Amino acid sequence: MPLNWIDPANYPFNSFLLPERFQIRLMMDSGGWRNKKGEWRRCMGIALNANPAVKWYLEHRCPECAEIVEKIAESAPKKSDPARIREAEIYALASVEDFVIYTTPEVMAEACDFLRGWHKERLFQLVPLWGKTVLDVGIGSGRLAFAAAERAAFVYASEPVSTLRAFLREKIAKEGIQNLRVADGFITALPYPDDLFDIVLCGHVLGDDWDAEIAEISRVCKDGGWLVQCPGGQKGKTDSPELLLRGWEAFPYAGSFGAEVVRYRKQVFKA
């Protein structure tokens, strides 16, 4: 389902020179987020053949996908007219528009519904942040972390996308925020020791491997601390039945766009 965060016609195909290795792997394994996988392969192949630098980057940035990239390119016409090439590029860009918009994080606040429709009070209602040491997992554009930093003693954040980390560090410096730091890290391999945080925040990162992800965020959370899932105020679904099955509490509210937004929390108790 299209997110409609970007107009792909406004982005160059060279945007594919910026994805991380894990993003390339996800894109190649899935064939983009659209249903017409054959059409995606055709368009991506045409675009790659017209942009050899992007093809080289994808193959070398993500070596395990090199064979897939080569096959996609080989199966497509080697030469096409400029209009057809641009049409193919736009289709490929639109197929992973969330990855593409990460190349221009400065536009996300206005472009993304889950940011436009969210208010920081929705986080403040869930957990007491004053004086706490907090982790925001998958900080993204900083929605939760910047709100938490207004009250917490210190906020750490992990983010595996380098363009987002660079954007956030510039914003932190520009705004003179002293109690917020951003580091590289995946939700299943956080770069922090055990039992460090009073509160661990998640926005939209849980769900690929529930048990492994929850185990890792629980590891870095203190005994008696809180795990929080606080999605943005988006137009689509935000409920996570898997969290209810694992003992999390649900806190729904009517979002800015009329859809129900469901927040979750769970207190951590360690033996």
C-alpha cells in the first residue's frame, strides 16, 4: 500500500546510492513493497542498466545481493529511451518510498502523516520521564527522543540509517540539546550494556521478530523499568495484538486523522 510520503518524480535514481546494507537486502529480498514483483524487477532492471554506478554500489555495498542485482539487470532491456528509463526509475523509487525519504530527512516532519498527526503529550501520558535515563530504539527523525529529552535526565538513541543519524546530530547541535546522543544500532543488537535504562521507547520498530526484539530491549532495561511502544498519529493501523499476547497493556486514543492509535507499555521484572 503506498504511503504517499513523497513524489518519486522529485527524487533522482541516485538516491539508491545512499541505502544501508540492510535496506538493500530487504529491498532485494522483497522486490519492493508493491504487489507486482515482476513489474518491479523489470523497472529496476531498466533503471540499473541506465545507471551503472547505482548497480555497482548495490552489488558492493551488499555483496550477498550481488547475484540478485546482476540477474535483475540481465533480465531487463540493456538500452531504453530516456522517457522509459525515467518511468522505470520513478516506479523503483516509489516502491520503497520510506527508504527514499530517509535520504531527505528534513522533509519528513511535513511529509509523513505519523509525524504531522502526533503530539508529545501522548508519550508523557504513558510513563514518568522526569530524571530518567531513556533509550529510543530506531529514533528515525527524532519524534520520541526530542520529546523525552524535555523531561528525562538523559536520552540515548539508536538508529541504523546513517542519513538519519547525521540529520539528528545536526539538529541536536543546532538546538543546543545537551542530554541527547545518537548511536548506530539495530533493535536486535543494541550497543548498550545490560540494565542501563529506566525506560525504553519504540515507535515503529517492533514486529519483524517479536521475541528477539523484546528480549533485546528488555536486556538493556533496568529491573522495574518500562518498555513503551508509542506509534505516531498516522492514518493506518497501529494495533499490535502480539504485544497483548506478551502481557503488554494497551492505551488507545482517537488519532488526528480519525483512526484509532494504540500505545503499549510493559513493566520489566527480572529474576
